[in-house]
Amino acid sequence: MRRFLVITLCILFSLSLLSDYSIASSLIYADISPPNEYINETLIALVNMGSLYVDSTPRGASIYLDNIYEGETPRRIDSIPAGIHTLRLSKDGYRDYVQQVRIDAQQTANIQISLTPGYSLTVNSTPRGAMVYIDGIFKGITPVSTPITSGYHSVRLVLEGYLDYQDSIRVTGDTNLNISLQIGEGSLVVFSEPSSADVYVDDKYYGRTPITIQKIPAGKRMVTVRLSGYTDWSDEVVIEPGKIGQVNVKLKLAGTLQVSSSPPGAKVYLNGKDIGETPLSNSNIPEGTHNLSVELFGYKPWQGIIEVSPGQITNISARLESASIGISDIDISPQPYKVKTLFKRDLSIKFNITRPAMVTVEIRDVNDKLIATPMAGFKASTPKLDVKWRGDLSPGNYKVVVIAIDENGNQVGREAIFRAEEESFLVWILVGLLGILVLWLLF
């Protein structure tokens, strides 16, 4: 509207300068003969115009002058009538800025505005750990704080095992939400073949198949179906709030496995899975062929292939032979071992022994000079050993020597080479730059 008025005034002013009004009439296809008083008022209106330059930090804010959109910052607005006007700036993520500005004739008013970040929305939930979505956009895990603009927004919280929370909020300032989530419940129908099997959910007994279990807390639940003479069926089932799930189980026939060993107390592994210690009796073994291993520290493992028949007992008697003292390969980490560094780590020395023994671990240089003894005469009663050591070394090659002596005086040794190196110059530069950055942030 303001631009239209200015253009009209300019046309009238130009026409007033023409001595022949008939020429002007032919140009605009009308007989325009404004009186001198009107021309004077037009000239006065043009003279009483000013300008406004608006900039903001950050830029890109929408400019409204007297509620009329004028573009985005930075921007110069011309031909503004002199007087008092209302200026408003608006930008997503920031609070609206409003002020009265005075426009003087033939002058340009300069306005520099630093926008204030928008309001803060803090969301807490009971229990914690819920995913928060604002207007459909993921904002984090409760408790969480996020910038937000004024107005209406949708809030959604999602947590496994609980009902989704949804609401619409109006933000007029900093806002705190404390939300108590409701536990979701679902149902589960369990069928089995054969039927009449016992059903457990998270080790809680519910009855026999076929069965419908109601009011199960939503989330991941361990369901077990058990029937004598058959192998147990167990699996993780997801219970969804307000929904009915279904499980169909076909049980497999089982046999009984009985294992004894000499000496007793040996670990029993079926297809690589630990199923207990000798003497062992397990009536939940699937029918078919299986790999069986019986192991005891200080003895050679007993291994074999067994056949289990449904409803039958499979007896295994393992006579274990004493193992001679032995040491596995030595694993040293980290490689290389860093010296003269701000972030020194332990040297880890890992190895296995075959039977109980007195163990000594030494670190020597390449000339066999003793540097350190991380372990001296330790009575090892387990096969796996992990020795930690931290100390100063000069750059170069070193070796770890492991010596084991069993109760019969039998001795065995093993060694491994590792290298010690200084931290690279680049790392020191990075550490220095990091220190400078920390000081700059603090001061």
C-alpha cells in the first residue's frame, strides 16, 4: 500500500511539471489537472518520508513493520512516513523481538538486534530413559532439555514396556514437564505339541498349554515351555501393550545323559555349551548325535561323540589322565608398549597353563638382563592368567619370560618378544593443542 502511494505521488509530481496538461492527458488517457494545493500536499508527503535499516544476530529474521511483512534481515526499508512505528523480528528457535522505532524525515534509522535464544523445554519421565519426540522430531532420552519456540507443540514419549505418552502443549516461556509413564500390558496365547506342557514367563509359572496369559508387563519376556520326556523350549517374546501375542511350540523328544569322571568335579560341555560338573544327570538332552567334552584343570580333556535316544539313559564314564605341565603362547598387549607418554597403560601378559604350578613372570632385555619381575612364585590354581605391569622402559626390544613348576618339580618355560617405543611427536603436538584449547575455554 505504501509503495502504491509513493508511485502515485511521483506520477502526479511529474505531471505538475508539464506546462501542457493536454500532453499529460494523452499520456495517461485521462484529463488530470490537479490543483496546486494538492501538488503541494504531495510534495510535503514525499519530504516527510524516512528509511529504516534492520540487522540481527543471527541474520535471517523476518521483519514486520506495523504488522506488515518487509522481508528478512539484513534489510533497508525506504519510504516510511515519519513518526513512531512498531518493529517486530521473528526467527525459529529465538524469542520474538518487539520495539517502537522513531522514523525522522529524510533520515535513516539503524537498528541492530541480538536475538535471544528461544525458550527451554525440560522433559523428565518416571522411569527415566524414554525417547522424546517434539513435533515428531527426536530430541533425546529423558531427562532432556531442548530449545523450543513459543506456541503449540506436540510431545511424545516412548519407552519399551510402557504406554506411549502423547500430548499437546502451549509454550509461553521456559517449560518443565514431569511425566509418569504407565506400564503397558499385553496378553499371550501359548500352544504346544503335545499339549499339557508347563508354561513359565520370566521363570514365573502360569499353567499348562493351551493357555491365555493376560496382563503381562509389556517388553521382552523369556517364555519357557516344559514337559517331561521332552526338551525344554525357551525363547524371548516381545509383549506389546494392548495386543495379544501367540506362540506355537513343537516340543522335541529328550533323553537322559549321565556323566561321571575320575577324578570328579570336571566341567561337562555338550556341543561346546557348559551343562554342569561331574557327577551329572540331565534329562533334558535333545535326541540325536552330540559332541561331549569333560575337562578338569591339570588333566587332559576327555572328548567323544555320543548318541542320545528319546526316553533312554546315556551313561558316560570319563577317566581323566594327568596332563604334563605346559604353557600356551603368550599374548602381550599393547604392542608396541608406549613409554614417555602422558597416557601410560598397563602391559598385559596373558597365557594359559595346563596344570597347577608355581608361576614366575620376568621382563628381560635382549641381552637377558633382568628388568622387572611382575609375578614371582605365584601359586596358580586356574588355567588362565593375566598379569599386569606398568613401569619405565627405554625404547627398544624386550622379552617376557614365563616359568612354571608343578608339584612334582617339573619345570617348563616360554618367552615372547615385545617392543617399547616413545610416543610420536604428533601426539605430543595434539596434547599441547588440547591443553591450549582447555585454557582458552577456562579463561
